[in-house]
Amino acid sequence: MRHPKHASAEVGDPILPHATCDFLVIGGGVAGLRAAIGASDSGTVIVLNKGFAQASTSEFAQGGIAAALGEEEAELQSHVQDTLEAGCGLCRPAAVKVLVEEGPRRIRELMAWGAQFDKVGGRFALAQEGAHSHRRILRARGDATGVEIIKTLMRESRKRDTIHFYDGHFAVDLATRRIAGVPTCLGVWALDERLGKVRLFLARGVILATGGAGQVYCRTTNPPVATGDGIAMALRAGVDVEDMEFFQFHPTALSLPAAPSFLLSEAMRGEGAILRNADAKPFLKARHPAAELAPRDVVTRAILDEMTRGRSSHVLLDLTHRDAAFIRGRFPQIYATCLRYGIDITREAIPVAPSAHYLMGGVRSDLDGRTRLARLWAVGETACTGVHGANRLASNSLLEGLVFGARAAQQAGRLIPMASPASGVVARPPCFFPHRSEEDYLLVQKELRDVMWDDVGIIRSRVSLQRAQRRWKAWAWVVREPALTRLALETRNLLMTSAAIMAAALRREESIGAHFRADARGGKPTLRHFGFRQTALGRGVPSFSER
Ligand SMILES: Cc1cc2nc3c(=O)[nH]c(=O)nc-3n(C[C@H](O)[C@H](O)[C@H](O)COP(=O)(O)OP(=O)(O)OC[C@H]3O[C@@H](n4cnc5c(N)ncnc54)[C@H](O)[C@@H]3O)c2cc1C
């Protein structure tokens, strides 16, 4: 077994001895695991994961994974076309081509590693979701696709003795240095959550795969780990982020006072579920020719209108006209979860409302996941490869994680090792011991989430965005005092990510895709990407320079 190297410890040192490996992967979701497997062919890999329980967003994925599995030209073209249309002209066509053309190979590879996708009569049971022109979504155990994919990737990772998992290691900041005048990533500082101390991980290649940032909003389908850590780390290291104004709100999440914002997959509408307003009337036909299968942003805003008109906290998602046995078999997780909250979805309609779901923007990366910082790659939801544009096509993100995770690993594997990455050359991150209470941080998080929902949510305007920025200033102390606890660090990352979303949303003075400005100027959208780099922290909202 090939182990990563650990330096020897000095007694009483508040910083733990550094560790060295060939490749460092931050995050163990679909993108990180696929990258780790690929990189393991070229050297030792450490996978850092915050927390101790496997809790990636990937495991929550219900609907499935989209792919033109037959690989016929027309099938591939139609997947490309649907993706471009959903992205409203802001996808990078080259990235979409890579996604669609390499996707089937990555899925067959998963199957070779043991993944089981649902079949009916010996053929794959393909599902349909909004904005897909036909059925092309593979699913596993009804609505447990993410679990099946992660289980498969974990099993495959465990077979490789070059991959080492460091759970309970919270990546705090990228370790960078100029080498021959080029800003270069040398590794990562991470908090050992058990010991409360930081350790420097040095590597010849670092792959950022920390997932999304749904936790910036008070209503989100994302798990607690989705705090935008990778984006915030990249911003602090001077790396560009892009398309941050595009946050997808899923139209249908459970809306009950005591229940979490549990996702009710779009595949339910693909199987015929109807959205009804307070008068029990369907309302989507009047809004879009595709009715229930219209793009997510259209459905989301239509629901919001109905909720406002009916003065209700929800609308109703109704699948009761389908056979009960079919519903239980097709959506076992959703059926069981709703039943736990007292709703039998085979007999009654489900109260639903929109919820923050997916960040299309992120760390700007190229077709191989490369970022602006040498030796740093970004993949999965934390990255912005340009495959989603202004709106993600449903079930394209698991595929993106697999395709770009594999490509990044392949590129990183070609890196020439650095002469001697010495720990002494890397500046220590500023670390303070917390002198604020947990309640202080929890209060900031709550206020931030409410402000983000109200002023930077489904519908924004210059006035609301500027109001949000003013509110932000009251929380700036969190960013200036990076205390060494997971709660403090996550609060800082939520604030940094939110600041970038606000700046990008202000910059785009038009409505397009998931970004809807109530004060939009008319005319054709500009179809430009807005990228930002953090320039200064200052005392107020961080400043960003546009790229
Ligand atoms: C409810 C729900 C349903 C969905 N359904 C679908 C679907 O059907 N099809 C589809 O294609 N997409 C779906 N999506 C979106 C998709 O699941 C995600 O976009 C995708 O799984 C993201 O994968 P990832 O590897 O980028 O990130 P994640 O799976 O979130 O993994 C990120 C990992 O990074 C770790 N991490 C984060 N920060 C740090 C840090 N500072 N230090 C160390 N580790 C860190 C986390 O612990 C986690 O393990 C769904 C999303 C949700 C929320």
C-alpha cells in the first residue's frame, strides 16, 4: 500500500505536521470521487472531506443522470440542443459537446464498476424531466440515483490502494505561492475537526470538488455541507468565479411548517404530476406550451405568482391520478418521506414551493477543469465549466461531475512533480481562536439566509440587491476574523459566496434564465459572461474586479 508522507511533529506545535501526496482532492461527491479514481493511476491521492458522515449533495440526487446512451448522432445532437436551449444562449457550446459526447462512456464505466440502473423488460427505464425533448434519464432504485452512483464510486475507490480518505478534514484555504512569477497552488490548509488544529497538505495537483452553495438561502434542497467553501477559497486565492448570478430555484420542494425543504423530483411531473393552485386548478398551460415540463425558472416564477395571488405558502403537486402501486415503486424515497410528514402521495396532493437548488456559476474552469491558478482544477457544482449557462438542464449535473472529474484527473496526472514542495515556503493562513459565541455565528447565518431569500432570490432588483449589500456590512467581522472552527469558517464562506452572488446579480441588469430582475431593461440579453475576482476585503462588502 502506498501511503502519503507525514512530516514529524514538534511537541506543542499548534500546526500539525504537513502531509504530502501527489494529488489532493477536496470533496468526496460524484465529481471528487471520479477525479480521485482517475488520479490514482498516476500517484497517491488524498481525498479531504469535512465532517465524518458521507453527506454529499450527490447522494441526494433523485431524478437521475441524463445521457444519450445510444450515441447515435441525432440522439447526441438532441441532448446538446436541449442543454443549449435550457442555458438560454449562455452555455459554452464546446463544454456542452464534451459533456454530451463523453457522458455515455462515463456511464458505461460506472456500469462496469457495478452500478445498477433501473430496467423494464430488459431495457433501461428512461425518465423525462423539464426541458428535455424526450426520455433520456437513467435512474436507479426509482429515485435513489445519487446513492447508487456514490456507492459505486466509493466501492471502486476503496479497491485502489493509492487513494486515502481523510474524513473530518475541513479545507480552510488554498496554499499558494508564485513560482517563476506564476501564481501556483501548492496544496491546502485543512482543519482537523477532531483535534481543532490545522495541517498543510502539499500536492503536485489540487482538485477542488466541494459542491454547491444552497445554504446561502433559507429554503434550499441542499444538505448542510453546501456552504460554497470551494468558491470562497478560490476567491480568497484570487481565482476567477463566473456566472454567479445564476442560481436555479427548484419549483417543487415540500412546503410544510415542520418539514425540511425536501425535493420532489421533476421526474414526478415527467410521470404526469400536475401543479394546481389554491383553487385546485392547473395553471401552467397558460404560461408555457410545455406546461408542467417547462424550464425550471418558468415553472418557479409561475408558482410564485400563484402563491402571491392565492396568498398561500404553497401550491399543490398532484399525482393521485396515477396507480398507487406505480407511484410507490417509481418514487419510493419520496413516498416514504412524505408519508413520514403525514402525506400519502398516492391519495393526496403535496404542498410544494420553490427552493434554492443549484448554482450554475462557480470557479471558472476550462474544458479540463483547469482554473486560472496553476496546478488547481475545479470540477462539479463548485466549478463553472459553462455547460449550464443561465439555467441547468435537469439531470446534467451528475453527468458533469463524472465527465469533468475524469478529464481533470487525466490532465493532473500529466503534471510534472515539483522539485521539492517545502512546507516552509507556504504562508500560514490567518487563524484566530474564536472569541464570539456559536450563537453569534448562527445568528449571522440566519439573517444572511433570510436576506438572500428576500432580496437576492427568485426575483431581484437593483434596489433589493443594494439593500442586501448594505445588510452584508453588519456581518463583515466574520470575514475579517477567520476563527478556527467549522461553524465560523462556514459562516465566512457563506458570506463570501453571497457577496459574489450579489455583485454578479447587480452587474447583470437584464432577465435571463434563472436570473430574473424585476427592473430589467428591455431588449435582447447581452449573452456575455460576467466573471469576478476578489480584489479587497475592506471594511464593507468585498470588492470584486470584473474579468
Ligand atoms: C435534492 C437534490 C436532488 C438532485 N437531483 C439531481 C439529479 O437527479 N440529477 C442530477 O444530475 N443532479 C441532481 N442534483 C444536483 C447534483 O446532485 C449536484 O449538483 C452534484 O451531486 C454535485 O456534486 P459535487 O461532487 O460537485 O458536490 P457534492 O456531491 O456536494 O460533494 C461535495 C463534497 O465536498 C465536501 N466539502 C465541501 N466543502 C468542503 C471543505 N471545506 N473541506 C472538505 N470537504 C468539503 C462535502 O463534504 C462533500 O462531500 C440534485 C441536487 C439536490 C440537492
